Amino acid sequence: MIARLWRSELDSQRDVMPSVLIEIRRALPADEESRLMEAVHSALREAFRILPGDRNVRLIAHEPHRFACPPGRSHPELGFTLDV
């Protein structure tokens, strides 16, 4: 029920365009970074029903010593921030 209400709100707000910041603990080859950004954008298109050209996805690669995270985390090299 909540998902249905949420979807109907999104249907009435065609100007929704999420802003995403992806932060990684190490640099990746350019093609991998592009694929990661495209995968995130694809998920946003499906979840928020945004247009293909409505894209605000940024990626920052940090040196590992500048990106502290809790021990035992399954993917310590990856973090996301999503603003809607």
C-alpha cells in the first residue's frame, strides 16, 4: 500500500531528479567507473521513473587512507549518497 502511494506521488511529480554521489576508496579503470555510474543511473530511472537524460551522478575516488570506514563492512570501498 505504501509503495502504491509513493508511486502515485512520483507520478504527480514529473520534475523529480535525484542527485547521486558515489564515493570509492580506490580508483578504478575508466570503463568500470562508467559502468558503475550507469548501473546507478539505471536503478534510479526504474525506481523514480526519471527520463534517460535526467542524470546527476557523480563519482569521487579517494585514497584509502582518506576514506575511513567501520571494520567488517562487506564492501568498505564503496559509499553512496542520494538526495531527492
